[in-house]
Amino acid sequence: MSVGTRIARGSRPYREVLAIPGVARSILLMFVARLPTAAMSLTLTLHVVTRLDRGYIDAGFVATMSTIGTMLGAPLVGAALDRYGLRPVVAVCGTVATAYWIGAPWLPYPALVAAAFPAGALVVPANSIARQVLSAAVPAERQRTAFSLDSIMVEASFIIGPAIVVYCAARYSSTAAMTAIGAVIAAVVAALLVQNPPLRAGDGKPGRPGLRVGGFGGVLSRGLAGTLLITVGALFALGGTELALVASLSSIGQAQWSGVVLAMLAVASIAGGLVHGAVRRSLPQLALVTLLAGLIVPAALVVGQPWWLLGLALMPMQLVCAPTLAATTENVSHRAPAHALGRAMGLQDAATRLGIALASPVIGFVIDHHTPGWGLAASGLGGLLFALAAAVVLRAAPARTGPVPEAGLNHS
């Protein structure tokens, strides 16, 4: 079989997904929507350090307040999506987010800190909306490919978004970068309000005002809890790895290569995601996160070596990054009740933020008191501990009676 034939066969699942009405347009729109999200933390850091002339600790405090706001607000915003539908929620969140990013450059530091929490809580739920739209539009047998493509677009946004912000801040100012984020958010919100894509399969409507959807008790099953633990573990491992990577390169005077190494790892993740979405069968979610975390630990042995060697050592881990995230989203979609998908996706977003929030202080402490190599090893071991906890929870989960496939078996 020729290379061209193999490529054509491998791309067929993606072409079939993109051929579904509305999918390609929604994926492109949500990619644009995620660009500001990917750049928000870096933008706030640049603004606090360069324009407000404060330290990185102060900058980190603003970002932490925003992260805590999002972690606590995401499930509630998801519940609002279930109850009221897309337009009211996006209108409220979009108005708050646009006002914050256009007004934030002119706020003194105390006001910036105070505003970061509500702005984070009411951030436009781009991730949740993207996943719900795909769940509603794509048949179950194609969702692994769809969610793999979604994970790939997330990786691409985290390459492009920060790069645009750094250029804008360097070429103009952090004020211009923050104002641009506000303008992009406003444009995305306007497009979402016009398109109003369905968030649930069935009647094609994103939700019925007044629909009683209840609380979180009927949503958070043991199966979903295990999936969320895997999410926390994956993001703990990834967040800790990034921190340890930067610390490692800084310790040998090669910090300027951090961006290149992170780009290498993002490309590896995209490659893994492409394969995951194209093959007929893949590993289960728990096996994927175990590989992700386990492959980090041996990379600690090359800490202190040149940047390119450390990058190569981490690439095997990154090959299962996008597949792990795609598998997680697919499992959340399958395990959540159809009427409560917004709440389930909101819980997934909260678990994502929690993993990142836990990684920073824990791995930072290890690095400060030992070495970057130990920090890298701790990132992987922490991810494995969460995987073990998830395995215990999933083993205790009652057997499913409906046709709900475990992501990775019926092919994330």
C-alpha cells in the first residue's frame, strides 16, 4: 500500500466528521474562542510585571484568583447551560468577559485582583460549549474522532494564542493585548448568539427555558467521579511537567529554549491526537493517563542535559497527551445524563483547573527544596497517584446497564 493511500485512509474519519453539517464551522469558531483563553494567564502576567511594575508573585496572585473563579464557576455555568440554553448564558458571560478585558488595563492592582475572581467565574465556557456541540452533532461511533480533533485544536490554540499575545505586547503594549482579547471575545460571542448551535441531540435546541435539571447529585456517579479524577491527574502531570521543564532549562542557562521545547511537545501531542482519532481501536482512558504520567518519570534522568535532549525525552509522554484528553471528554459525554451534559462538562473544566492549580504549589515546593529533576519525577508520580485513585473508584462503580462504551475500548 502506497503512502498516499495510507494517508487517505487515515484521514477518512476526519473527513467524515467534518462533513457533518455545522461541525467544521463550529470547530473553527471554537478554535478562535479558545485563543483568548490560552493567552489570558500570560497576558495578565505581562501586564502586571511590565505596566504595573510589580513582581511575578503579584502577577501569579491575579492569575490564581482568576483560576479559582473558573474552577468554582464552571459547574454553575454548565448548569445554567442545561437550564437556560446557550444564548442567555453566553450573553451574560460574554458581557462580563468583554468588559473585564477592555477595562482591566486601566485598573489599579487591587481592583485588578478583586475583578479577577468574578471574571474567571463568568468566563465564556468555550471548552464546555465545544464539547457539547460535538456531542449533539456527531454520532456516538464518530465521537472519538471528533473529540480527538477538538483536543488537537486545543493544542493549536495554546501554541498560537500566547505567541500572538507576546508579539502584540512587545510590538505595542500589554494594554493593546488585553483590549484585543476583549475584542475577540466580543466577536466570538456575537457569532455564537447568531449561530446558536444545539447543545443536545434530539430536538436540535440548546435547552428549554424553565427546564428543571436538578443539582449535581444525579450527575456525579462513581463512573464520572473516576473520570474526573483522571482529568485532575492528567492536568497535574502536565502542569507540573511544564513548570519543571522551565525550571530545568533555567538551571542550566537555557531558559530561552523553553518556548521551542514546548512547541516540540505540542506538535507531538497533535500527532498523537491525529493517530488516536484515526485508528479503529485505542487504549482505555485509564491506560492512557497511566502511560502519560509513567513516561514522565524516566525523563527526569536527563534533566540538566541540553534542551533538545530533554525535549526528546518528553515527547513519548506528549504523544499520549491529546489522546488522554480526548478520551476523558468522550467518557464524560457517555457517562453524563443527556439533560445534564452542561453540568458534567462544567465539572470537567473544574477538574482541569484543579489539576493545574494543585501542580503549581506542589511541584514548585519540590523544585525549591530539591531539584528540577525531582520536580519532573513528582509530576509523573502525582499523576499516577490520581490514576490509582481513579482505578479504585471505577472498580467500585456499579455495572452499567445501558450501551455506554468505555472510551478507548469501542474504537477517550
